[in-house]
Amino acid sequence: AVRFPPSVRHIANIGEKLQIDGAVEQKFRSLFDLRYSLGPGAPQNVSIDSKTGQLTFQPTLGDIGQRQFFVSVSGADDSKPVAQTEVLVFVQPSLTEHVLLSV
């Protein structure tokens, strides 16, 4: 069976792209025909590759703080989700924003 972590935690900086690889290792992807999708409430600037599960997040100034959303994994035949993982991202200002905000 494929196991998915109950939650994934990351730190992201504003203006820097965060990429998170899918939960299934490349060598096992050919064995499982899975599809990844974002759950409701994911920020608009988050996208996911439905075949590989690679998640991309380009945080903006409005995203500062903790962002929580879910990724679901289901069979390619659109069957019920087989797993759901919570994604927690703490978005912080980049060094440039620290300088600009402190002036």
C-alpha cells in the first residue's frame, strides 16, 4: 500500500516559488494510476499537477502567515479519494520585504 503523511509542513518566502513533490516516489508512479487534486480552500496561487502530485505555490504579500489546505489522492478512474494530506505552509516576507517594511 502507498502511505501518505497526515500532514506536510513547509516555510515559503513571498515572491519565491515553493515546489513540493508528490507523495509517491517516481519509481512507484508507474505501478499506481493515481490522480492528485487540491481540496476546497486552497489559495488561488497554488496549483497541482494531477498526474505527478507536484504542488507549486507562489506566495504573495496577502499570504503572510499560516496557510492550510488539503491534497486528495484518488484512482485515475475518479474513484473516491484513497488518501488526503494536510498541507501547512508558513509564509514569511523575503529579505527584501523585511527591509522595505522596516523603513
